[in-house]
Amino acid sequence: MNSAPVGPAEAELQTCLSGCARGHHPSLKKLYQRTSANLFAVALRILNDRQQAEDCLQQGYLKIWQNAGRYDHCKARPMTWMNTIVRNQALDMLRRRRVVEVSDSDEQAAVLVDESPSQEEQVLRMQRGSQIHHCLETLSAQQRQCIELAYFEGMTHQELSEQLSTPLGSVKTWIRRGLLRLKECLNI
């Protein structure tokens, strides 16, 4: 985790998660109001079904409530942590949905293919992830922070500008230059 300063929005989310860990229901309500749109978008993008995405979001917030005491601000930003919970919940639901859709007949079982990544693919993904982390470290602090907030937290350029108290043009420039450096570093 980088040592970027915590903005007021992120500090508020950390406070809400602390309140949830203590069983403070108004903290969960505030957390929901601040984050549900982003988390719903994550679920909907994966499940591609509004009803299932709503169910996923509800189950995700239940897990957030139950595990808020395990949240560590040194390991992940609040939105990253919550995005991971909802994303994993959506993927679990997607897997269960696929299992239900598959018939038990021998004919259909014969044509099923294991779509999970092979060990070789998993190793390649891990290596690629390490390479991405290495390349992120080569960026300036502003570029890295903007890219992380935009792509991992789902913030818009305008939201970044407001949170960082920086002109919108500067934010866009940092992101554009940072992406160019990443592309160069990753040999894409």
C-alpha cells in the first residue's frame, strides 16, 4: 500500500467501518449511502442481472458488517476492501448459477469443460500481477495515486479532482502520463 495521504472521503469510510465493527447501525447506513452505487455497479457488471446484483449487494453488505473488525487500513483502502468482498460474492453467485443451469444428464456432463485457469495460466497471472505492481512503483506519487483511485476504487476524474483538491486538467494529465508509462513498462 502506498503512503498517500488519506482524503476526507476515505477517512469517513474508515470511520464507518470502525463503527460497523463496534455494531453501530448508523455507521452501516452511512457506509451504504456512500458506497452502494459503486458496489452495485461491480455486482451488476459481473452478474449482468439486476435482481441478482441487488441480492449480491445485500449479501455483500452483510459480509462487510460481519467482517468490519477485520478491516485493516494499512493493507487496503476501504473501497478496495469492500469491492473485493462484493466482487467475490458476485463470482460465487455466478458459479452457483452456472452449476444450477447445468443438467445432471450424462450427455451434458460429457461436454462440460473446466474453464478454470490452468496452473500455468495462474502462474502467468501472478507474474503479470507482480510486473504490474513493479511498474506502478515506477510512477510518480501523483500518477500512481490517481491511477489506483480511478481504476481500483472506481473514482471519476471529477471525484479525484475534488478529493485531491487538484485541478481536473492536472488529474487527467497525471492519469494519461501514468498510463503511458505503465504501457511502456509492461511492453504493451
